[in-house]
Amino acid sequence: MPEISIIIPTLNEEKLINRTLEQFTPQLKEKYSLEIIISDGGSTDKTLENLPNTVDIIVRENPDKKQNIPIGRNAGAKSAKGSLLYFINADTRIEDTEKFFSISTDAFRNKNIAALTCCFKVFPEEVKLSDKMFHGFYNNYVRLLNSTGMGMGRGECQMIRTEIFKKVNGYNELLAAGEDYDIYRRIKKTGLGKIKFLNELTVYESPRRYRKYGYLKVFSSWTRNSLSVFFKNKSVSDEWEEVR
């Protein structure tokens, strides 16, 4: 039985998915007992073609049905066998995979830990000063929310115990945005365990959304959706536009 199920929701991610999957080498998979699950929401490009043989499961959702990220993540989780669920996006790279899995699995040895989060930055080869400033601020914001008992973890990488994930009924599929904040908020609210921010770990994300919309618009959208989820249990956005 695998210890960690890595669940990657995809939709037309042919440009980035293989680079993301290359991180999970056969040696790494064996050492940390990983299984790799692709949960596809109906890609019409070559996302699912020529995937490396390190992928263990491909879940295909009905493209005729309405899709969103929480639906994709939940679908992948239903096929997962691991006791830990690591949800990462198709444009997510880990700074140091050996360090990442060593530290995160060690943190989960504390049975009081329900979920983990970490630092986020933009791909090193594409980083600008604005990226450094924003992510420096936002990482501290996420760290603050967890230290004050709110619960927060960005969807680019969320690490949750499978038993906890099931107890909170997974991601809220009615939320087109803010579902990442919502699940950590619910985990914290139910008192099922602590959420730990791992300062030592960093994952990188593509800056494509920031480049298209700018940080002011992206942050405004995040904030409006988070507040709406917190006060009304629904997102402001009807859908989360894909940027490819």
C-alpha cells in the first residue's frame, strides 16, 4: 500500500504536466511509497498523451459535465490508496523533492497534525521583483492565518491526512474558487487536528496567471472569494478561468 497519494488535477496542461511529473522518479516513488494520480477534467489537448510510466492512475471525468478544481481533486482522492493525500497543481514544482518528502512525512508522524502547507514562489527562471515581493507578503499572510487559528493553505500544494479529508467530506464542489482556503478552514474549525506551516519547504508555481491579470487583480479575486466563502459559504466567481 502506498503511503502518499499525489493527486494532480489537469485540464489542457500539455505544456507543463510532464515537467511536473518528472520530479517523481522511480527511486523517489519507491523510497517514499508514492502513487501518482492524474485527475483530468476533459482535456482536449495532448495532456494525457505520452505521460511517463511513473503515473499509476488516470481518472477521466465526463467532459460533458461541469468541471472545476474541487471536483477534479475529489475524483482523484476517491481512487487514492495512500494514508496521506498530497494535492498539487499541474504547474507545481518542488524545490527539493528529497527534502520535501523527508520533512513532510516526518511532520505527519505527529498524530496531532491534520494538514500541512509551505512556502510558494514563482519558477526561478521566470521570477521578477514583483513576484518576490508578493509571495514574500502572501507566505507571511498564510503563516499568520495558521498561527492565529484560522487555517489556510494554497491549492498549489495541500497535504492532508486521508482520514481527515474523508471526515470533512473533501473539497466543496460547489466552490469555483476559494476551495483551498475552505477545506483548511473546515479542518481547523472542526478541531480534528493542527495545520502546520513548514517554513523549510518551498514549491514553485507558474506565473502565468499573474502575468495575464497582474497581482492586484489576482489578489483582489482571492480576497473576495475567501471572504465570500467565510461569510456566505459560496464563492464570488462562477468559474475559475483557465490560463494556458
